Amino acid sequence: MAKKVVATLKTGAGKEYSKVITMAKSPKTGAYSFKETIVHNDHVKDVIAAAKKD
């Protein structure tokens, strides 16, 4: 699935978007989980900052 997303992001208007993968540690189990989001290039820093607060 990731190959399809990356391939579509490299062409046309898709160049304006980036795939952001954030990692969070569960306080209950200690396991790590990953969240993938596709955001506009202007908002990448905002998404990463929000992930650090959680």
C-alpha cells in the first residue's frame, strides 16, 4: 500500500503533500504505535509538533 501512496505523491499536485509517520508510546503497555498521515507541505511541522505534545 505504501508504494501506491508514494507513487501518487511524486506526480502532479501530489508534490505539494508529504507522508508523515509519527510514533507514540502507549503509557499502559509500553508498546509503540505508528500513525501515518498525508499532509500539505506547509503543515508538516505543525503535525510533528502536535505529535510531540501527546
